[in-house]
Amino acid sequence: MAFSPHLAQTSPFPLGIEIARADGCYIFDTDGKRYLDLISGIAVTNIGHRHPHVIERIKAQLDLYQHVIPFGEFSQAPQNKLADKLASLLPDQLNCSYFVNSGTEANEAALKLAKRATGRYEIVSMKKSYHGATHGSLSVSGNEIKKQQFRPFLPGTTFIDFNDISQLDRINEKTAAVIVEPIQGDAGVRIPDANYLAALRSKCDATGALLIFDEIQTGMGRTGKLFAFEHYNVIPDIITIAKAFGGGMPIGAFISSKERMDLLTHDPILGHITTFGGHPVCCAAALANLEVLTERETWLSEVDSKGTLFKELLQHNQIKEVRQIGLMMAVELNSPDEVDKVIARLLEEGIIGFYFLSTRNAFRLAPPLCISNEEIEWASSKILKVMEEL
């Protein structure tokens, strides 16, 4: 069945398979064909599709109540329990969560919080970054092709090169915040040098700028740690999460200290508001998701070895480079045309891959963390088979 003419589209060339159901690492179309999902709904289904613990919690919450009032007015157990769980998993400085609906909303709110806390308005971001598609988030994203038709954007935004310590002097006493992905995702999995984020932290401390880590793609175990900043022993002032946070349900959060977050409650009151943020069903799913990752499954401890296996197997003269941390990978080819051919052929072979918005000469691999070694070996053999056809 084709897309309805009444349904808005995002590109002229969608993957276009019609979905019947999904389970674990697999998606099934209406013809019964099975596809190994190697992108996790673009870094969303980290624990696989329809994990039974998440489904159980969703059903239990549906029996109690759904939306009752906009965020912040009624005390709701799913929100309270989720906030407590996050505080137990994060450093002491990140002890207060505000729940929203998506990653771009989390980043929008984080920028507002930084301006409110510092009294400044200038933002430093990274070239080739991606922080979302709404106006403020797009303002601090580094993809000029995606931005050029929607100007003007937020004033006072400066871009520097990711992983270049020499450019940190662009951060100064007028900077409200630096927003950065600890590992750049849409730029094609760009991993910083060991000392870069520490130097960035030091520069923010010296100038009074707040450091925002966008962990929307990297969070929830994708890199082999629950949060990517754990690899670098650098703690941000604000962290944003979404995508895999909800175990397949739509939810995001921006998280900071209680003292800082309280600034949004006065001068003016309702400094940030959301109708559906902290939806109780989504919060129940997110809590179950965290329990799966940290208590019920061993997948988090297996991410590094599984990612290494992928990298070891994906050796071919058509592959220029595999950039990999955990199960977050970019497979670089020679051209966007080759990438498009590979994605199309993999779909025929029963594998779902996808491209990057900002790095069109590479395709992404980000399978559910529950993928087995046997599935990795099978998928890699199919990828190499397709490479032989280029």
C-alpha cells in the first residue's frame, strides 16, 4: 500500500515498506518478509522492539490513567519514579529532570535554561552537529544545507570545529552555553580525543558558560555506557536525552541541578511549560526501559564486544572506514550514490540500514543492543555481499 496522499512526507524517496509488526531485532512487512533492523528506528529501540517488560508497564499504566493535566501540576507516580531512577543513575549534580516529548524539545528547553541561569544569550555549538529540527535546535545545528531555507535563526550563535582545542577561545564571558554531542552522531560518528571534552569543561568553568551534553543519540547504552559522557569522566551542567529513553515511546528530558531547574518556576512562573511532557504512559515505559538496561538484561555489558565484532567483520576494499564506538557505527564509502545503492540492496536482502543527514558518503549501523553475535555475523556477510556488487 502506498502512502496516503493526505499524509505529509519528509523526502521523495522513503524506504516505503508497509509495516505489519515488529519484535526484538526484527520488523515484518505486510507480505510477511522479515527485516533485521540495524538502525533501531534511528537509535530509538535500543532494547529491541516491544520488550515484554516495557509492554507490561504500558498496559498497567493504561489501566490507571493517561493524560490528566499539563506537566508540573499534579503529582504522578510514573513521573516521580522515573525522576528518582534517573537521579540514582546520574552524578549528583544532575539530580532534577524535566520531562518533555522529544529530543528537539529537550534541547530547546536546555538553551532556555542556560540563558535563564547565566543572564547571557550567546551560544557556542559545533560544526556538523545536529540537535533537532525545531527553530532553536536548528539554529544551533551545524548543517547549513538543512538550514538555508529557514533563516533567520537565533542571534548570537557561534560554531566551532568539534574536537579542536585551539578553537575553544571562542568561548568567553558572554557565552551562555556550549551545546555539544559527546560523540557527534549525524556527522558520521565522530569520536573526540580523550582530552577534548575535559578541555571544553575547563573552558566553560573558566568563563561561567554552561556545558550542555546532547545525549539524544548516544544515551541509553548506545556507546557501551548508559551515557556517553561516562567514557570521558566529564560531567555537563545540563544533559538532554530522548530517542531510546522511552523504550519505543515518545519522551525526552533535560536534566540539571535542582537549584538551576528551580529558576524556571519564578520570574516568570511557568518559565517552561509542556502539555504532554511527562505523559504517564511514556514515563512508565521509560522507567521500564531503564530497568531493562540496568537490572534485567546483560546487554549493556556486551555492547563493546558486539560493536568490535561488527568492525572486525566489515573489512572490504569498498569500505573506506568504519567509525565505531559501542553499537554506534558509520560505514564510510566513496560517494552518496554508493550509500543509496547499498541501503536499497540491503533492504532487498532483509536488512534495514539508513543514511546520515550530514554525512551522505556513509551509512549508519545502530542495531538494538540485544542483537546476537550470530545475527551480527549474518548481517555482516550480507553487507559484504552487497559491497561486491558496487
